[in-house]
Amino acid sequence: MAEVLGGLGLFWIIFLVALGVLWFLLPFAVFGIKGRLDAQIAEQEKTNELLIKLIESNNGLHK
């Protein structure tokens, strides 16, 4: 029984260390991608504007 508890203790130590590392690194990962997300949103807005223009021009051709 003591071996099982020792194994579980080791598991919890490894788990808590991994959790601590993730807790420390996650804010850097989130804030590090903010610039790329802003660029992606800007490109998506341009694409949406072009699609609206394309739809409007196609609607004009079919009338």
C-alpha cells in the first residue's frame, strides 16, 4: 500500500510542477500572439469588404 501512495505522491508532484510551468508561461503565450491576431482580423475585414463588393457587382449584373 505504501508503494501505491508513494507513486501517487510522485504523480502529484509531477502534475503540480507541470501545472506551475503552464501557469507561468500561458500569459506570455497569450500576449505574444496578440499582434498576429490583430493582423489576422484586419485581413479578414479586408476580405469581407471585397466579398461585399463582389456580391454587389454580381447583383448588378443579374438585374
